[in-house]
Amino acid sequence: MSLAVRAPAATGSVPARPSPAQRPSVRGKALTVVLPATLALVMGLWGIRRQNTMWGDEAVTYQLAQREPSQIWHTVQHVDLVHALHYAVMHVIFDLFGAGLLSLRMPSVLAMAAAASGVGLLGLRLAGPRAGLLAGLVFALLPQVQKYAQEGRSYAMVCALIAWASCAMVANVSRPGRWRWAAYGLTMLLACLLHEFAVLALVAHGVTLIVSRTPKRVLRAWAVTAAGVAIGLLPLVVVSAGQSEQVSWIGGPVRPYPLLVAVVVGMLCARAPLRSRGPIGAGALAVPILLLPGALLLTASVIKPLFVDRYVLFSDIGIALLLGAWLDHVHRLRPARYTPAVYIAAIAALVALVPSSFSLRTPQSRSNDATAIGAAVREEGRSGDGLLYLAGRHRILAATHPGDTRHLTDLALVQDPVESNTLAGVELPARDIAARMMRFHRIVTVRVARADTLTDPQEKAKTDTLRRHFREHATTRVNGARITVYVRDHGTPPKTGTPVQHLR
């Protein structure tokens, strides 16, 4: 057998269950679940504060989850509906434990520990206890897993739910039952409600059942369950489709390289004759969940850019299963002349992970640093200066600690984010923004590092007024943004108008 996704036998017969002597002990099962979870928990707690910094997406969670449930609901009617359930969960956590970096990130740490234990159990059921233990440990050490175990977003929770839903599906093939299919369906639906693209794992599960030649009654049960998940998800998909502008920042496929590396390594592992302990082999489940979600998103990105590596984080379940099964295969072969090389390769792989693991726990590991942006605004601005965000939607980056900008006047803001039930507030018309700017001698601007096309009338009014009447005085660059102080040209007299203190 060259590819593990083939049926376990040429005739399509289901392999016999392992004998009692071959079945893992209770202690073996416990270790397969507990050790990966423990390792994932340790890796998640290590450097969890990331030098007390927070990046932009986490800042959104941090701020929205502190609003009242009714305010969260009104906000997601306009933007970020796809994350509504996560914001609601985080609101409850903040109510119980208070808002802070630990309470923001601990749910993801615990979720990734649960995901690692699920991967271990999945590997045990598919290829044996040693393969399961190795798969769970590999999963906990993967760089992408380490990264998103320490983020206050929904991706770790989605990964955990899909891992355990996969366990439920595998159990259903051997011992189908209505309550097991119901558990599978509810787990998958919850994952999809946390993030819509989790539905791609459902597609991968269907392919797994087809290539494994499972009985028709199992396929029918899965199809009914999948239809129920799709129906439950449909309202969210329909409404959130009207908010597609919120992913307009994706200018093309974003960082597909970790996925591509995983695909190459995974397919090489799948070439080995991996052990199968039941009707579904390790490769039959791992290869589709590794390949299909990312491939489908990359294909869709030809029409509309949608691919971001974290959207298919659960694909790491596939690479972990394949690596665990391959390591188990190598261990079973154990030719004496290859043993030293195998150990050396394993040690080299662990050593190679060390620099990556350290760098993931620094503020520079994320695309921006909302904490540093707010601190730079506080340091560069003087009391009474004007403040502009280019573009206005980036106001969220400096709003994590309101004290950072309290001494400045937000020149474009007419209604703050909480009052307006938005992420970044409501801004004045273009003409009024320009008029306000002309009342100030100094203006501090915040602009994200990536090039924004400021074609909106309000944004054009900001940039045109700065270009015509102000000159750049000083610029501070922080991770993800430029903080620039502009001063008025001497040839442009200030306009009289409302005093600064009344413009807040």
C-alpha cells in the first residue's frame, strides 16, 4: 500500500478488531491523552503574557468582550458577526475572572491542551497507542499550534472541537448510534459557529468516509448529520455575507508557506505503510484534513482573497497524525543501522524548534503591537494635540488602554465605538474633519505599516489637509504602525473656532 488513504484491504473488507492482548491498557490510554495535553499546557503557559503586549485582533476581542451582551449583539449586526459566539464566551470569562491578558489567552491555552489530547486519542484509535502518543506530542510542539495557543481568538477552540468531533466520527464508524452522531453534529456545529471555515473540516470528514469504503448506512448517517450542521450554520453564513468588507484587508493568499511545508511533509509520511487498527486508517483521515481545507480556500482566493493560515489551523491535526504514525512505523522497523540516524534527526528537529518557540513569545511575532502603538501615541503627543487615524478603522489599535490617548483630541470622531455599537466609532463628514484639523498647530497621526489605499472621502480629507497645511515633524515606527507628528506650516494661519477642550 503506497498511500495510507486507500482502503485497508483490496476487497474493501473491514479489518478485524485488535485482540484483547493488542488492545491498549487503561494506563496506556490515559498516557496518550494526558501527556500531550500536559505538554500543550506547559507550552501555552510559557511566556503567555508576551511581554505584556497585545496585537490588533486580540485588542478587538478584549474591547468587545467587555461590552454588555446587548451591545455585543448590536455591534455584530454591523461587523464581525462570524466571531459573535467567541465574544459572548469571552464576555462570560471576563465577568468571572476579570479582563486581562491571562483571562484573554487562557481559554486558548486550555483549548489547545484539549486539542492535543483529542489528537492523541484519535491517533490511538487509528494506529495504536504509541502512534497516538507521538501524534499528540508532535501536535503540541508544532509552531502554529504554539502560536495560536496564546491568542485571544477562537482558532484554538475551533481546533479542539474539530479534533474531538473527528474522534466521535471514528467511533461512529465502528459503533454507530444516534447519540454518537448527535454528539458529532453538535460539536461540528459549535466549531462552525465559532468560525465559519470550520465547515471545511466537515468536507474532509466526508472524503475520509468515502475513501475508507465505509458502509452505506454510515455514509447516510454522516450525510444527514452534515446536512443538519449546514442548516444550523446557514443563517450565520447568509447574514455574515453582507459583512464581507471586513476581510478586504486580505490582498492575496497570506502566508501559505507553513501549510505548504506541512503538506509536503505529510504526503511523504503518507507514503509509508502506516498501521491501521480499524476501518479508517491514519492516512485516510489525516490526508484530507491536511489537504482539503487549505486547497479549497486557496482556490476560492483566485476569485476573492480568503486564505489566511490561521483560518485552517485545524489542518495541523492531519500533519500531527501523519508524523505520529510515521514515527511509530519507523520505531517498529528499527533496523540497527538506521537507529542512530533516526534519533539524530529527531533531536535535530527538536533543536530546530527552539528559536521558533522563543520568537513566538515576543511582540514581534505578530503583525502589529497594539500596546506599543498606544504607548507611542502617549509619548509623542502633547496635551491638547490633535489625533488622527489613517484610516479610521485602525482606531481600535490604540483603544486598548484609553489613557494612552486621553490627553489628545480625536479630530475625526463624532461617536465613540461603544456608543455607536461599532469597532472603531463613527467619524465626521470630510468637510468637518478638515475644518477641525485647521484649528490645531500639532496633529499626531497613526497609520498602519502596510500601505492603505485611502480613497474614502474622509480619509482623503485627512491626507489632503495634512499635505497642504502641515509638515512632518517626527516619526516613530513601532511594530505594525507609524506614529507621525505634523506641525502647521508657518504660512498657514490657524482658524479661529471652538476651543480644543470642546472638541473631544
